[in-house]
Amino acid sequence: MKSTIAVLGGHKEKVFLEAGDRLGAEVSFLKPFKKSHIRSKLMKIIKRADSVVIIGGCCSHKDMWEAKRIAKLYGRTFCVERSQGAANAIRKGLMLLK
């Protein structure tokens, strides 16, 4: 069974999904955060994920803190990735599960 990694932020969803397939992970992707219903979308994606990777340069501090709070609420491991590379983000998410 593939691990599910929630990627929050980033720009090219297709690239993240392809990197997930190559590395053996299922990716749930949320584009740079829109203000409408962000909390409910975050809760839905993080609840289904095994780990959470937040792309730091692609979301506000407020949204980053909200994502961290929700990840802690559901007991998910998380990290903030500085680079915007898809493969690095997926690898970080898989490393969090070990």
C-alpha cells in the first residue's frame, strides 16, 4: 500500500503527482492557498495523509501555522521544505514516515 503525502503549496501539480508515482507515494496536492474555505480543505487533505510537507516559499506564515496545527491535531508528521522541488518534497515526506 502506498503512503499518502499531503503537499501544501508549490506550483505544478502534475510534476508533484509524477514524482510521487516515481517514488512510490500517493500525493494529495493543495495549490497555493486561497482564502476561501482553506481550513476545511486543509483538514480534509491532512486527515487522509500519512505525512505533510509544507512548501515554505509558497504560502503565508498564517497558513503554514494553520497547517501545522491541523497536522498536530490529527497526529501527522510534518515538515516545512524550503526548496520548491517536487522530488525533494516527496522524499522528505517519505523520510518522515520512517
